[in-house]
Amino acid sequence: MEQELEKRLDIIEKGNITVRETKEISNDPADEKERLFHALDHIIEQYSHEPGQLIRILIKAQDLFGYLPEEVQAYIALKTGVPVSEVSGVVTFYSLFKTEPKGKNVLKVCMGTACYVKGAQEIMDTLKEHLKIDEGETTPDQLFTLNSTRCVGACGLAPVVLANDQVHGEAGAAGVIKIIQAYRKGENIESKKH
Ligand code: FES
């Protein structure tokens, strides 16, 4: 199948010279990965000469990839000469770094006491079953990430589910399935009671 090609302008700093390169790239995921690592090379090149820049490199790498998988951590370690254990230690220590991809829609089930006694666990189990993922995971199509949360201060609406930080109160198992279906259809969902 013929791949769709598009032009990309790379602006690369080489010493004091700015080089502009125009390349044809495809929409192939392998090419996208290559593009991301290519961009990461430039970030590392830009910062690795300055001491103490590991965190800055990791922040930029996370902006680029969306998260910091082991492969990216190992690559940064290799290119900067910092031991992998040190890179992963920094990633684990700071909560701003994510090692798992985040879905387009983040669902959080409130597991606070009021929600728990009104069936939060059943809601969590329903979501796990329908999305076929565990808590803390993201669906392979990157559409949903499932998490739990502590009390969000809407106990009067228990059980509560947050969908992209919108509060959905009295969200029974049927209600959360409707939320998933709506997001799958690309519908915009507002906070409401179910
Ligand atoms: S316990 Fe769920 S909102 Fe308070």
C-alpha cells in the first residue's frame, strides 16, 4: 500500500550553525518512533553538556513521548552516560514522571468511604471488565486510562466517577457503561447524575 508522505522541516542546531533539513516522512508508526528518537537525540545533544541536566532531559523526553517507557530511559542513559539505575531512580522518585501511557480519557472511580459503601467497587469491576484493563492501566487503543481516587468532596452524589475530571454522580454500573460508550462515539460528556 502506498504510504501517505508529508514533508517535515527539521531545524537542527549543529555547533553555532542552524541547519534546516526538509525530509519526506510517512505516517507509519515505525517512522513516527524514529522521528521521536531523532528529536530526543537533539534534546540530549542540547543539554547533556551541562551538568545536572538529567531532569530537564527527562521532562522534555516526556513531553515528546507522552511518558517515559523503559526503552526511552535506557536510551537516555546510554546517550548521556548516566547509569540506567540512576535514570530510573529519578523517574521513580518524581511523581511528575509517568512510566505508563495515558489514555485520551481518564476515568477515576472514587473509592472514598461514602462511595465505597454505595458500590464503588462494583463500578470499578464493571469498568475493568468492559475496558479489559486493570486499575492504573490504559487500553491498547489509548482511549481510556482507569484509576481510583480518594474522596473528591461530592459524597452527596455517591457513588462518584470522574471522567476527564467531570463529576458523574450516582454512577451505577449501567451509568459508567454509558459513559464509555459515549466516549467511544466521540461524544462530549458533561457532569451529571446517572
Ligand atoms: S467518598 Fe466519594 S466523593 Fe466523597
